[in-house]
Amino acid sequence: MTIEALKAQIHSVRDLQSVVKTMKALAAVSIRQYERAVESLADYNQTVETGFQILLKYRDEIDDWGIAFSTRPDEPKLGAIVFGSDQGLCGQFNEQIATHALQFLENCGVPQNRQKLAAVGARVVPSFEVHRRTFSEQFSVPSSVLAITERVQGLLVEIERWQAEEQVDRVFLFYNRSKSGSRYKPYTQQLFPLDTQWLQRLEKQPWNGRTLPMFSMDAPQLFSALIRQYLFVSLYRAFAESLASENASRLASMQSAEKNIQERLDELNAEYRRQRQSAITGELLDIVAGFEALRD
């Protein structure tokens, strides 16, 4: 490779290095943005749980109100929502959550013809298509925290359609949850019916107060309102957790790319210096040879 070709390649690699550094910085900022969104749900979620806890304290009267916390149909129909990404350069983010979801769906005891799938993010779809699994609905990934609410509302409409038209009686969420640093882990959440262990834990939890609050609202209406808020919180958290994990994966990929680019840049610079020194040495030898010829 000539010196001019080396200079052009070094310039190209430096441009790529600049792009990678920018993407790494954006990913780092985005991680914190979505982590704050998850943290902001804590008080909201606590309020919803408190509502359920109050309702469960009147457990003896629940049957009279006609409230059913869970059902066990003879032939269950399952809905699954898988959270992936629309953008690439995020390592094995989509493949890992797809593998996790497919393993669950294969072993859940519900046949494929009684499973409905929805995808969040286009890049998670190919991993399912390899296994001849198709999605009835696909949603784009929110581009910011402000766009999450709109996507949650779209998913709620789809879930309601599943229940009304497809007789889906249980819904599961599959998404990556961020851990410390740039790590994340696939996670499964039973969205509906409500997790009985969670309800039992709320029911047994001591009430922090002297007297148990009363409510004047019709109990079934209160229950329905709490369910809607619970679904909203759960879906919002799934979006925020998945987006934080996506950017964590992208950050790790960019860090690895930055290291490889720097190594390549060091190699090119070393080769450039070697060739440049060789050229200078050659020029000096030519000058010395010319001088010797003139002197002779």
C-alpha cells in the first residue's frame, strides 16, 4: 500500500472513530434517560399496589362483588409481547430475548395455534421467522421517553382486541432488563391474569396505618381501574427497561468497536511511519549517491 493510500485509509478510520465515539456518548446518555423513567414509576406503582392491598383486605367480600382475580380455562390461549429493537449495532440484544421467549413458548404447555404474538421492534422478528413463527402485530420502538406512553396505549388496544376477538386469557411480556454497567438479562413477566404470588404477598403485607381505609367507589369499578393502571405501569416499565438494555448493549458494542478501531489506527500509523521513514531514507541515500558521483 502506498503512502497516499495509507493516508486516505487513516483519514477514513478516524472518521469512523468519530462516529463511534458519538454513538457511544448517545447510548450512555440514553441509558440514564430510560433508567430515570423506570425510577419515576416507583411512586406511581406503589400507589397502584396500595389500592390492590386495600381491596385484598376485604377478601371475604370479594366473591360477593363478583371479582375474579384469575381464571383457569380448560383450553387456555396465550398472548406474548416481545420487546426488541428497530436499530442495529446492539450486539446480541434481539437474539437473546428471542431465544428466551421461544424457549418459554415451546415449554408453556399451550400449542402454537393457540398463541398470539406481537413484536416491539423490527429486528427481533427474523429470529422468530427462522422458527416459522409469525407476529399478528408489530410496533415500532419509541424514539424517546415522551413517545413511550403512545406505544403503551397502542399495546393496550391490541391486548383488548386479543381478549375480545381472540379469547386470549393470559398475556406475557418478554424483554431485557438492564443490570449494573452495560449488562442486561432477559426477563419474563406475566401481565395478565395477575400473578397470584404477588397478590398473596400484598394480602399478607401489614397495613401501615392505624385503620384500614374505606372506599366509596363501586368495588368492581375500582378493581377495573386498578387493573388498567397496573397494565399501564407494567407496559411502560417494560418499554423503559428494554430501551435502557438496548442502549447498554449498544454502548458495549461501541466500546468494543472503539477498541478495535484504535488498534487498527495504531497499525496504520505505524505502517505509515515505517513507509515514510523508508522513503526519507531512500531520498537521503539518493542524495548521498549523487554527491558521491559528482565528487568522483
